[in-house]
Amino acid sequence: MASSSRAGARTDQTYRAAGLAEFAGWIEELLRARGYDIDSPRGGGRSKLADDAGVHRAAVSRLLQRQSMPDLETMRRIAAVLGVPLREMLIRSGRLTEDDLPLTGGGRPADGEDHLRLSPEEAARRMGVPPELRDLFAKVARQFLPEGG
């Protein structure tokens, strides 16, 4: 009995690790697309994100090193800095599902709600733009967005 619960725990850990790796990879794509230099050792992109979001640098490092998922407040702040809806962050992180956070009106905002917007990167992903062309797609798409959009 104990061995089956240990096996279940390993499966759960493996699932969470895979989810964390996928989520961190998505965050890295967003950071690069928004000009954060996270690839060079002295680029300062991780520190800049932490400063911009008002979160601990260790939280950003743990996420990007695939060690731990950020807490809700850290996730909320990072989402705001990256221009990503918190709903999307929570779903992509695996913390909640689309069923947990349904959109009103079949995906359309209810009266009086702000229109939900996809980031150009998310639009590219959903449209099946190959990963190597997503940055170019996002750059071109941003030219057509309203100021600050």
C-alpha cells in the first residue's frame, strides 16, 4: 500500500514539474517578446522584471529556474507587467482551469465589462504560428494595436 502511494506521489510530482516547466517556458517567451534580457548573465532582465512587478527577485529566479510556481499575488503582479490577463496566467499555471474561470456570454464580455484582449504572442500561439515566427508576428501585430494596447 505504501509503495502505491509513493508511486502516486512521484506521478503527481512529475506532472507538477512538467506543468511548471511549460509555464516557465511561456513566461520566458513573453519576457523576451517584451524586451527583457533574460538570456545573458548580466542582462538584468530577471531583476528588471522583479523591480517592475514589485516582487522579490528570488520569486522570479525560482520560476525561471523551474523550482517553484509563484504565489497568487506575485502572479498577479507579473501578469500586469507583462500585459497578460490574470485569468490566462492562472489557467496556464495549472492552478485553475477554464471551467473554474468561465468567460461570460460565451467568451464575450458581459455588458459593462472591459473587452478581453489576447496578447499578440497568445494570438500567434492560438492561431498556430510556428514558434520561430511568433516574435515577428507579435512585432507586426503590435503596429496595428491602439496606443498602449
